[in-house]
Amino acid sequence: MSYNNSHDLCSNLNQEQDSEFTQLADKAVSRRSFLTGAGVLGLGAFIGMSPITNSVQAAIRTKVKSQLIGFEPIVSSTADTVVVPKGYKVNNLISWGDPIFDGAPEFDPTGRAPASAQALQFGDNTDGMSLFPLSSDRAVLAVNNEYTNTDLLYDHKGDMISADDVLKAKNAHGVSVFEIQQTAEGWVVDRSGKLNRRITANTPMQLTGPAAGHDLLKTAADQTGREVLGTFNNCANGETPWGTYLTCEENFHKYFGTEDEAHSISAEQKRYGLKAEDKRYQWSKFDQRFDLAKNPNEPNRHGWVVEIDPMKPESKPLKRTALGRFKHENAALMVDDSGHVVVYLGDDERGEHLYKFVSKGKYDANDQSRNRDLLVDGTLYVAKFSADNGEQKGKGEWLELTFGKNGLTPDNGFNSQAEVLIYTRLAATQVGGTTMDRPEWVAVHPNKSSACCTLTNNKHRGKKEGQPVGGPNPRAGNKYGQIVRWAPMNGDHTATEFSWDLFLIAGNPSIHQEGLLAGSSNITTENMFNSPDGLGFDKGGRLWIMTDGKYSNADDFAGMGNNQMLCADPETGEIHRFLTGPIACEVTGLTFSPDQKSMFVGIQHPGEKGKPSHFPAGGNSKPRSTIVVITREDGGVIGA
Ligand code: FEO
Ligand code: CA
Ligand code: CA
Ligand code: CA
């Protein structure tokens, strides 16, 4: 979601006043120092990638093509459309409000359609998604519908919320699952697909793992602490080799509130951003489940990773408490050579943390039924980074978040593993995890040698207590973002030690000629962008970067245009712009057909906050979040 939207869920996350304001000047590191190979891109030598030499860096500037990337990069754009390179084409697959069942009502642009219609249609604000193949030309797509654009959802723009409006919003959230078919005209949604399903903020699901059944998860309606209704604010995603979809609950706190003035918000609730005020969604006025005074434990049942079987439309989604409770971005899952399942997890808030889960059990490729419970039990860790002499590289360790270890004891307020998981953020602080510049997506390189995480931006860096400048967070008031990369010790993702560097530091070299605001050496006036967010490797090892940043195209952001998607070569550090989105959108959500010849990309909130977008239909139409499919006119592999 866009951080620059004052109503937005990712904005205003830290409500407290800045304390102990310490203005720390950017370190005077010039772009020239990057070109010597110190700092950025210096990791290659120890993770088996080519070290960056001066000649390679010179090549980046003269746009010599990498071995991986074959398209002609595009310029930045402020046009109200999706632009892709020469030889590529764009088709719209589905937009908010399109029916996903036979006989369901068509989209009604007036905003007067009832909740019952939305329950049968694609939800709003498309985000993370995964494709599960059914055959060579058929698949099921599972897609997150993160939040709602209130001003577009209702004809009254949110000024007169009714009970049906609340239900309509709940039905526009969650996950949409639907079958798609490749035809001569491209991929289309099959509304008669037997696997088609809407999962909403009211769908029954089950809490599993160490925290399930704990008193802190019990409510008036659920004395078991195991049965919960719904998932919402599903940001990014993950997928498992046993064929399930992982949907990640991010800014769940925005949906709770209370009008009970006597109610006080606990310290734990404050750490998760919960407040009495509920002006935007107003769910608590019509559903007491969301009233903090009446159901103070209900928020504890959200902020989890949820596992969904897209092949079984009747199956109950499973909330996986072993993966911790925070504002989850995505769940980057890989199977380590040891057989353990490793899931990297970001907590997207200023000054929050990067996590890793390692399963207790091992993956069995020969019997998928044995893998179904791998996310029930395991060990959660938080990352601690250390830097060599102020450089943007160094070592790191994964600190275990296990009850009884590292100070996670009753003396410090932790009485069980369930409490460690329900209050993961507090546990991370207790053990000394590094506060980060808003960890968004993590992606693991297909050869398993390294992983990356987008650190999107952080206006509090260097200005707020506990968020010092340094290490992987090198800029005060970070407005552009960076991507941190790490290599696990001995290539073992279960290891507790790693080395890291910064793959890129976004910046604007046309405005800032010197220092960190100009960005790292692989950022040029041709490829510049801000606020990297979505991230994913394709099978070939190309790194795709999606942005959710400022689209003013002015001042510090001049020349960057609309939000966009870039393609990077992790070997050379080269970065090329591949796609630009329409006005006021975020580009988020990425998946491919198995042959890598169709790329599915999410265009979220075009025209947010009344900006003049009419994407995708044009004319005077209402802007709608849309999944687009990118293919090549010659039928080739995307990006190659
Ligand atoms: Fe939903 Fe952190 O983006
Ligand atoms: Ca967004
Ligand atoms: Ca973002
Ligand atoms: Ca995001």
C-alpha cells in the first residue's frame, strides 16, 4: 500500500510523537565511493556471484545488457496506463468487482451494489498472488484483496456507513480464488471453475500451532481460542511446494475501535497500533467483534500467516501461529538442503523487524500429505545486523524467539511460547533484533545462495529513539528505500549466522549528485525509482522489483514518474525499468505461468484519493484495481 496516503493503512503507523529527536546527518559517502566497490554490491565474492569490478560498473552506466535481461528498458511515465517494453503486450485479466461465479452480478460503478454482490465478485485492491497449475493451459489463481478504497466502494464515499456497507467491505477483503484458462486471446477467468472461492473477513478459519487455544485468543464468541472468523488486510503472500497458498495479514489494527471512553488500550495493543478511533472502516459500530472494549482479545486473532488449500474450496483456512504475529508482508518459503522449511517474513512498520521461521519437521517430496503440518511447529528468529566500521555490509545473526531463552522469561513478561508468538514484536525487542526501515517483501534466489528484502522507506530513521542510522538502514529520514541482501552461513538457510550487503540504495541522481540520496552506483537517471516494495525472483534468477512510492514526479521524486516495476540482474547489479503503472497506483503482486511466458502483475489502487485515473477502462470510468497479464509478441520468456 502506498505510504504517502494519509488514510492509507501503511501510513501513520507510528502515532507517538518523535522522542529524543536526534537529527543525524547522512554520512558523507559519495557515489564515487560506491564505484570503488566498497559497500554496495560487494557481497558477490562470498556468495558465488561475480564481484563487481570497476569495468562492470562502467558497463552499468553505458547500459550494456546483462546475460539475463533482454528487453529494451522503458522511460519513466506519468501516463494513465500500463507501459511495457517494445515487443511486449498487456491484457487485463480481472478488475475489482468483476464476477468470479456464473450468474454473479456484473460490476456496478455507482457504488450502490449490495454486500451480496461483492461476495460473488473479485475483491478490491489486488495484492500478492500465486498461480497453481491445473494443466498446461489452465490454472487456479489465489489473490489477496488487501483493503478497500472507501471513496470508490460506496456512493456516499464512506460518509454514511451502514451495516450492509460494513458487510460489503468485509466481502471486498480477503482472498479471491478462481480458475483461469489460456485462450487464443490470452488468459481469461472461468466463472464456472469448480475451485472458485471467495474468502472474506467473515470466513471461518482455524488457529493452529503453539498459540492456538491460549487464553489471549479466547473471545466471548469462541471460548476455545481456536475458531476465528476471517482474514483481512492480506498484503503479500507465499506458496508451498505442497500446493498451498499463504496469505499474510498486515495492517489488521485499522479495523478495530471502540466508542467506550472508559476503555484503555494496553501497552501490547499500542505496540500493534490499536486505537479507540475507528473513522475509516467503522466495523466496530456494527460488529462487536471489532469493538476493543467488548472483545479485547479479538485483535490477537489477526496478524498471522494463513495457509489455504486452493484445490479444496470447502477446506478451512489455517492460521499458523508458529510464524509469529505482526504486520506480515509476505512469506518467502524455501526448502533448505537439510529438508527443513524456511520462511522469511517481514514486519512492515517503521522500526520493526525481519524474521525467519525454520520448521521442526522435514519436507517429504515423495509424500505431499506428510507436509501438511510443517508450518505448525518450528523455531522463529529475528534478525540482528552488525556492520563493519559504518559500511553498508557486515555480518548478522538470527536470534531465537523461544520461551525460556534470550530473556523471554516470566521476569520479562513472557509466560509461555504462546505469549512469545502473540506478542512477537515485544519478544523481538527483548532479544535485541535490529529495527529496520519497514521490511516489505523477501525473495529467495532460486539457487538458494542468497535472499533479499525490500526496506521501503522510513521517515523516522535517525529521528526516533531506537532507530539509529547505520548498518542496513544507512539514511536518516529514509525517503527512497533500499534492498538488503544476505547469504546464509555455508549456504544453509537454517543457520543462525549470515553475511549481508545492500543490493541497491534507491535515490535520485538527477537531484542529488553526491552522497546517499543519489543512490547506489546501480541507480541511474534512467532507472531511478523510490520505495521498493514487491519483490520476486523468476525461475531464471531475474529479480523483479515493484514500487509503492511517491508518484509526485516532483522535487526529490522528479523524473521517477508513476509507480513501476524493474528487473535486476543479481550477478551484475544492473537494473532496468520494465513496466510503469497508471496514475496513483501501486504495482504489487507477481506470479508467472510455469513456462515463464505469462507474467501476472497487480495494479493496486489506481486513482487513490481522488487522483485522476480512469484505469483500466478509460473515458470517465471509475478506476479499479486490476490484474494484468504481460506476454511477449514472440511468445518468449518474460524478461529474457
Ligand atoms: Fe501492504 Fe507493506 O504493504
Ligand atoms: Ca497499496
Ligand atoms: Ca509499501
Ligand atoms: Ca507491500
